[in-house]
Amino acid sequence: MKILLTNDDGVRADGLSYLASRLADLGDVWVVAPDRERSAASHALTLHEPLRVERVAPQWFAVSGTPADCVYLALLELCRDAALVLSGINHGYNLGSDIFYSGTVAGAVEAALRGVPAIAVSTAVRRSGTDFRPAADLCHALARAVLTEGLPKKTLLNVNVPQPPEGRPPQRGYCWTRLGERVYRDLVDSRTDPRGGTYYWIGGGVLPVEAAPGTDLYAVGRGIASVTPLGLDLTHDGLLERLPEWRLHGFEAVMAHEQQPVQE
């Protein structure tokens, strides 16, 4: 049984290596990951230039693309018939709205789009040295459960694991959670290069917010790992029920069951 790993921190990232070794007893581990850091790449695909692949070790490949590229290429060419895909261990949380920007989550989403069960996993980092064991151990348990129980089509799990306090054993608890609200400071930093041209850095730091109980932010804020099930259908059902009340000037509403194929 093949288990495919990817990430957005690059093929040589410590979290990826640790996760690969921890999952080795569950199946035949394959790694297809970006050749460099591709954080915040979201679900970008490389369509206008070729992808280059370097075999860095047996069943380990570095790809000149995004995490979504890596999973696409792996499932269709390099590692066909994978039973499970894990993306991570990311160096830093992916909480709340981070999922829309995260290359880590996008790698798992690409697998879910192709009908393969997937888990995205992230952990906090600390200057004194990041301990990847708690995240890897939880992923090992989740991977076993997913391989046994399965996941519904077009779904994935987003996992965030806090670091244990210095000198204390890792927390073994976890929570099933929903997405919270993570807010960043809006920032555009305008600078001038030596030739007089203008360039920009964008993106500010995380702002403190009061996390709602039951959310991923609430759990990790209390030192507990969060596991959030995500679905790929973003339809807002409540709004879909209200929208038929709207009247659009010059147009006639057609009920979905009344729609006819367009004749060309």
C-alpha cells in the first residue's frame, strides 16, 4: 500500500522527513515535494512552463512546482494508486482562513479532488527547536483510522498540533473542531530599489482575536491538537435558499429542475 507525502516547506524540510520515518510501518512511503519552499502558494498549478523532477533518494522526488503540482504529478505519474496522501508536517500553523492560502492544505485538497483520502498537518515552531513528534504521532494514529474507516469523497482533515511546554511530555489530547477566525494585520510595505524603482512586501503579522469555543484556534490556544474536517463544496446553503427571493431587473429566474441543455 502506497502512502504519498508532500509539503510546502520543500523536499528537505525537517517536518517532512520526520513524518516519512514515522509512517514507514503503515505502508510504502513515497515523497513528492517542491524543490524549494512554496509557502502560501495556495492551489496554484504550473501550466505555462514544464515541471522538472529530480530523484533525490529512492521514492523521494523534488519537483520544480507547487504542492498541488506535486500531488497532481504524483497521483497521475510518479506514485499511482496511492491509498492516502499526507501534506506536512508544516512549519507553522494553518488555522482558520489560512486554509485558503496554505500550500500545505492545497496539497491535501488536490488529493481529495482526485478521490484519495488526505490529511494536512501543521505544528507550531519555536526557536529552541521544533519537536515534530507530537504531530507525527497524531498523524500516525489518524492515518491508521482513515485507512480503516475511510473518509467521504471530496473531504480531508486539517490538523494543527501545538508544541509541548519546555521540559514536559507531549499532550495526547485532541479535539474535533471547526474553522475559527484568524486575522492578519493588513500591510503593504513600499520600498525603493537602488535604481529608483518601487517594489513591495505584502502581509502583516497575526492579530490577537478571541477564539470561539469549538474552533481550531480555541483548541490550540489551550495546548490541544485540533482536527478539522473540511469539505470541498463551498456552496452556502442558507444563502442559496434566500437568493430566489431576489428580483433581477430584465432577467427571468429559472428553477434548476427546469433548465434545458443549450442547443448549439
